[in-house]
Amino acid sequence: MHIANGMYGLIYVEPRDHPLLHVDHEFYVMQSTIYTTGKYGDTGLQQFDMDKALAEQPTYVVYNGSVGSMIGPKALHVKDGETVRLFVGNIGPNLPSAFHLIGLQFDNAYVEGGSLVNHYVQTTLIPPGGATIVEFKVLVPGTYHIVDHAIFRTFNQGAMGDIVATGAEDSAIYSHQQKYENYTPDSTGGQ
């Protein structure tokens, strides 16, 4: 119950013989679940709901302890061309996290924060009580959404954060919507 009520933290001890490479920014992100007697968005004091916890049906799935902790004025800020490292913990206490950053891929995803590294993945699984380290380079400006790709947790329970990157547009890498048109397949299955 102490974990479900917010008693947690994240510590990384860097091995002396395997230091991490330099990056421009490092951020810590903690995902957790909150089980309240009220519904999502209810105001006022909300008591812990043991029945919801036992059923593994959280009212909230959040980053850094609350809905909106990393959006709007609280978003993480970087510049295009910079490298970023996220230390990500999933305290649970019940649900795994399908950690994902919309619009970017992870150049490196350290499985459970250990020495096994997956390269160029979009989503990495973090078990309850586990952690990961992800690294990436931001190539173009924009707002990149941090989500749990068990996507209803994002839009219906609060698991969303933003990384806002500023800088110059580079159409050789990304060039927004070009035109709007209806998709009409031809008889061969193509366009």
C-alpha cells in the first residue's frame, strides 16, 4: 500500500568500469498507478481503494506522481540536434509499462536498466518495480508525447508527458502534411 500511495523513488548507480556516454540532457521519469474510491477527475480527498488495487484496475496511471506533471509549462525542454537520456522507472505496483515516445525511436533502450541494450526500438517494456534507460537524438523541432502504449492509460488515466524541442525546421528530415486527399484504392489494391 505504501507504493500505491506514492512512497517511491529512482536511483541510478553508474558502474565505474562502464560509464554512460555523454548526452545533452538527462531526465528522470516515474510511472505509477493510483487507486482511488472516486472516478478519474473527481475532486477532493480521494481514499485508497483496495478492491481496485486487487483487481488491478487503477483510477490513474501517471508520470511523476500526477496527471499533467510533464505537459504544458511542466514539459521537458530540449533543442533539435541534442541527445537525451531518460531514466524511467515503473513503480507499479501492479501494471507493466509499454513506454513509448511518439515521433521518435530509442537509439538505445537498456533492458531493465542493465547491460543488455536494444537498438532502434519504438516501445520498451518495463515490469512493475523495474526500470529502463532510453537514449535518443532529437532531429527536428516539435512536441514529442511520452505515453504508455497501453494507450487507454494515456488518454483515459493520465499517462502522458511531453518533450518540447525547439530549433530550425529541416524539410530533408521531416516535412509536415503536404496535401489532403481522399484515399481511393484502385482495382489492383494500390492507390
